Amino acid sequence: MSNGNLNWIANFIWGIADDVLRDVYVRGKYRDVILPMVVIRRLDAMLEPTKPVVLTMKKQLDTVGITHQDAALQQASRQAFYNTSPFTLRDLRARAKTQQLKADFEACLEGFSPNVQEILDKFKFHHQIPTLIGADILGSLIEKFLDPTINLSPNPMLNSDGSLRLPALDNHAMGTIFEELIRRFHEENNEEAGEHFTPRDVVRLMADLIFQPIADQIESGTYRAPIWSMMEPVALAECSPWQRNVLPSWPMNMARRSLSTSSARRSTPRPMPSSKPTCY
């Protein structure tokens, strides 16, 4: 996908904030809604093709009383994460009643696997839902992210005759868009250089989400090493509140760099070293 197309998508998402959040949030708080919604829609789009399989598997596991379900549900979703709620974001567009939309949207978020739940917790996105519902803008927000002129899915969108309507958005492209949005929010809030921070546990979660599905394509078991070698430990106290809450997309970009030396062989990954969080 060309840089022009990526910029168009970034501009579209940036415009959602002005279209939906104006007069409800101050501009400095737009990112508290837009960034997690980008992640939610991306994961939702990735899980759409296997949603029926996951729901069937969940029902079977519950029927026979299996409590440790992660591995089976990941296999069913063909991803390192899953969602067991009966809803996708597309299902929520038809909700006419605000309280029903709130209940179903929260059920959709709660249906994500524990690794995604941790990411959403870092965003503190659940704190935004009462404001979105109170202002009656949650439905409009979801509708904007489902606009048929953009595709945040890793799969292409096709016309009824099978021809290409919108190209797929791979991890590299998604990461580029996310980084651009972070840059714009950074400039909008007049923050100083270096005020982008990813908590170590979020880095680990995002790296797992990106690398686990492609581990078979990566040479040896050292694919995580480049990530950790880039981090120079510093104390969390040295990081700003913005640094503690932002989720940059560079793990997506690390995935594409690692794939440049990929092979079909897979080994057991080396354990990740533990150290303090890093500002960059």
C-alpha cells in the first residue's frame, strides 16, 4: 500500500475525532478514545473471519466443562488472541437504544482474551464508556470506524464480483498509521520529544500478539531479541503520565524487520529479560 493511501487512512481516523468527539472531549483527550478504538477495530477485523468457529469451540468447551480454554480458542481464531462475545463491532450498528448499545459494547470488550484485556486496561478505555454513552456518541464512533471507504483488516475487501475494492492492511501499514496518529496527538498537545513510552508488560503483550502467529516463518528462536536489545532501562518515575499510557506501534514494525530474515523453521523463544520500563 502506498504512503499516500496510508496518509489518507490516518487523515480519515484523525477526522473521526473532530467529527464525533468535539464538544464532548477537549482536544488533548481525543487520543484517549481514538487510539484504543483503532486497536479494538483492528483486532475485531482480524477476528471476523473465524468468529463462528470460535463461538462453536467456546460452546463445546463449556459443555464438556473444560476450564483452560486459551489454547483451543487461539487455535480456533487462528490468532494469538480471540473474542468469545457473540458480537462484532458490525453487529452493534443496529442498536437503537443507548443502554443496549452500552451493554453489548461492554460485552464485546469483555469477550476479548486476557492478553487483549490487559492492553485495554493500559489504555483505561473502560473509563471512557460512560462519557461516550452520556453524550450519545458511541454509536457514531463505531459507525465511523466501520466506514466502507477504509479497511483496517489484514484481508482485502472485495466487490460482489470478486474484484478488489480495498487492499489489505498488513502489520507494517497498520503500524505506520498508528505511529502517525501518535505523532499528531503528540504535536497537538505540545509534548516534548521523548515523551512516548510503552510499559514493559504492554510491549511483551503486543510482541506476543504480533509474533506468535508468524513464528513459523522466523529463523531460529531469537526473534524477540532485537526488541529487548533496543531498550535501555530507565526508572518509571522518569516517565511522564503520557508515557505511561501510550501504546506505540513499533512492535508491529519489528515484526516486519524480523521477517526480512525469515525461514520456515521455528525454535523455542529465549526467555525475555526482566528490567525496568524504557522511555524513548
